[in-house]
Amino acid sequence: MYRILSFDGGGIRGLVTLALLKRLEAGVPRFVANTQLLAGTSTGGIIALGLAAGKTVDELINLYRDNGKEIFDDSWLDDLRDLGGATGADYDQKNLERLLKAIFGDLRLRDLQQRVVVPAFDLDNEDPNPAKRTWSPKFFHNFPGNDSDGSEFVVDIALHTSAAPTYFPTHAGFIDGGVVANNPSLAALVQTQDMRNRQTAPKFKDVRLISIGTGRNLAFVKGSTLDWGFVAWAKPLISLLMDASMGIADFQCRHILKDNYCRIAPVFAANQVINLDDWRRADELLAFGSAAPLIDCWTSRDVAAWAKKIRW
């Protein structure tokens, strides 16, 4: 059996993921330790990297709960400088970088205890050939092989994948992996099949994959005919694209792996819209994740019972 855990992006809502994960760990012995591959995007990337570095779920919960204010620190001076986000990112990555360095130090991907896949998006590959210079998705991983990113620092990958447009500046030319795979389940599954890996690819029938969300807002755009331009579309577009990519990955994994795939994706109440930077609602997020049903969102199967039955 080849086990994959996948974690969505979602900023401070990563607390929902961690609360759900804590409950799975309580019901399934060595749940994280028995997992061969941890995949995560943005906040999910930080979670995946943290777990692969040997951090406990409780340690990661404390990281988010105790430092949310510092990570999403938006002073009046910063608002003045960037005109309230109109001409610059809402937040600086310096506080997040400092916290990540305190956790990971000089650890590299090759030093991690488990395989990882962490999506980001490269805005400029800087190819000297103009015919090849372009932007493209990048899936950082530590699988042995000639495509491995094992020499990359964990802190850099965490900052690459979490550089959410409008929230944080770009990091070394990369932006948040959520623009390509906010649900990295399919990316993780495909990475196991990469012919450049120096290890035998697991057969799909042997793969078990659990995908965990960060809590989903009930979002919609009202109106059947919208003659909008750039300014009107700018606000909902990022959330729209990230939600769309999550649904695609879920649909494809479901049909590839069938009963060997589960997705836990709880939905917030209609009056409970929580944004990526709502750090003040940390306790509310933990409470939500602690109470949300641990069921597969397609079949209502009890995921903890299923994982225990198959001896995850």
C-alpha cells in the first residue's frame, strides 16, 4: 500500500486542516508516520513540510494560532505606502520567513523524513533563449532522480508556495502554488508515476489517498449576464480560480482511484465567511475543524473508520 496525504491551500484556515488531521491521528495509529508522501499547497505546503520534518500536529497548530497576528501584520504605515493594497501586497513575508527559519533552520528537502510534493508557480524561468523564456508551474519534490529538488532549502519552498498574489509579495520569482493546484492531490499522484524517479512507481490499485481541505466558503457571483471589466473581476478572480482548480483535482482523483480516494472538505455556514488572513478567528477555525464530520464529501464514508480498516 502506498499512502498519500494531501493538504489544500487556505492561509490561516490551515487550522481547520490541522484540527481534522489531529482527529484522524487520534483514531488511526501512526497515521502520519505511515504515510509515504505528503503533498501541500500554500498553507498546506507548510503543513506538509512541517510534518515531514518531524513536527507534530500540535506544534503546527501552535505555530498558526500563536503567530497569525504577526504573519498577517498590516500596519497603518504599510497601508499608506501601498494605498491599502492597491499598489502593493497586503503583507510582508519577513515575519513568516523568520518564523519558518526558526522551525526549519537550514534543513533541505533531501533531509526530510518523507517524500513531499509542493506546488508553486515560476513567473520567469529566465531562459537565455527568448523562444523558451516563459512562466510555468513548478512542483518541488524530494523524490530521488535527476529532476529532484532535494538540495532546495525547506524555508524557500515554504515561502515560494505561500506567496499568495495580493496577500504577499513574490518570493524569488515564485507565487503561490494555489494558482495551479490549490488541491495538490492529483499533482502528488502524478509525481509518484514520474519516470525520472529512481524508485518503482506504485500501481494505482495500491495507492490510498486522503485529501484534506481548509474549510470552504459558500461563494457565488450573482447575475446571469455580467459585462465586467478587469477591475470588477479582480476581486473574485483569485478565489474563483483556486476553487476551480480544487474541484478539478478532486474530480480526476475520484475517477482514477475510485474507492481508494477520500476527500474531507467541510463547508462553512452561509453566514460564516472566513478569509485567508482572518487570524482573529483562529479559535473559531479550530472549533469548526474539531466538530466537522470526518466523512468523504462524495460518498459520506467515515474516513477515520476506512483508514483504520485498511490499516493505514
